[in-house]
Amino acid sequence: MDLAPLLAAGVPILGWTTHSTWLARRLATARRDPLTGLLTRDGFTARAERLIRSHPDRVTVLLIDLDDFKTVNDTHGHAAGDTVLSATARRITDWCGTHGLAARLGGDEFAAVVLDSADRLPALYAALHEPVPHGVLLLDVGASVGASHPAALLLTEALSAADRAMYAQKPDGRTSRRR
């Protein structure tokens, strides 16, 4: 039996299959934050928009910003800051459960899109204000949370409304963006 025709067809197929698998893994990795495991902005956007379109009357868009996060890094070091970010991600993910999705948009800013969350928001606030264990320390943390219920089916508008609501809650009264 001559294997040459079989090999001629099989080798390219194997190569393309290997390449496709590698590429799919790279794309999935690029859509996840390496520290927290949460979706990145790119990974979050399409899924959040789909959730908003499917359940426009049941969805809440949240923007979450850690309060005085720079102080944690400056006082206790970046490892402590990483611990706080990871703990915050776990708390948001646990709170979302199977009813939504969470993302780390960058730095100390997180977002979530959740179904039927109005009566569960106090539990999120409480979880985000629990001290975070780091070695022998308990790090005091806090977060400002802005929520919006997208009247239009646009994620960008909902995030902007949540951003305004979040900054209105900041402890020091900041209402303007830091950027």
C-alpha cells in the first residue's frame, strides 16, 4: 500500500488542526485577565451585549472601582494589591453566579452584567467591603459600585450611566473621570 497520497493529505490537515487549536487557545487566553481569570474588556463586550439584547428588561450593568487602591499598593506592596484584585474578582464572580458575567476592565476597575440583581446588590456591597487576608494582615478594602438598567440596548451607554452612578458614590465626592 502506497502511503504517499495519504500522507500528502494528512500532514496538511494535521498542521491546520494543530494551528487552529493553538490559535483558539491564544484567543481564549487573550480574553482572560491573567491575574484574576476574569474576562477582559474584549472578552466581556460581546457576551455582555448578547445578554443585554436577550433580556433587556431584566439586566443590570455594574461598574465597580476599588476605593483607595493605590494606598494598598503604596503601603503594603504590589503583592498585596494583587491579592486584593484577586479577592475582588472572586467576590464579584461568586455574587454573579450563573446569573451574569464579570470582567476586569483594567487596573482596579471591574464590570458585571447580571440578571435580576436589584434585591441582591446589598450583598455585593457587603462582600466588596470585607477585609482581604494577606499573610498576617487584614487589608481594609472598599469599592464604589455604579448600576444602570440599559433602556437602550447599547452596552457603552449602560457603562457610561453606571460610571456616573459609581463616581457619585465615591467616598471623597469625586464626580469626574480620572482619565
